Amino acid sequence: MDLFDKLFVIRRLLSLSQKEAAEQAGIKQPIISILERGERDDIPTAYIEFLYKSGIDLNWVFNEDTDVANVFRKKATTY
């Protein structure tokens, strides 16, 4: 699974259409489509911020981990 596949998986796990994700991120819908097709390799900062605010583990997005169980950030354990 490459970065672009991961972006598609994330959006589906968030139960968002491309239009909804774009609106929430403050970008245009065609950009999400282009990203998910792998036709652009620079991800807008606004989209990265949206992913983080949505609880996505950015380490999962940008590393080779393909386990979908690791998509969302884990809650920090307090002692």
C-alpha cells in the first residue's frame, strides 16, 4: 500500500466523500482526487493538518506500515 492508497483508505475510514474531506480541509475536491490517484506527490499542509485533527497517526501515513489498525492515533496512557 503506497501513500496514495493510504489517503484513500483514511478518507473511507472517516466516512467522507472527497467533497466533504476537501471542505473540512479547506482545499478543493479535485486535489484530493489527484492525490488519491497518485498524480501529485506533495500533500497540501492544510490536508495534513486535517488528517491530524481527525485523529490520524501521521507516522502511519508516511511510513511503510500497512496495518490499517494503526491508522488512528492511540490515546496517550496517563498514570
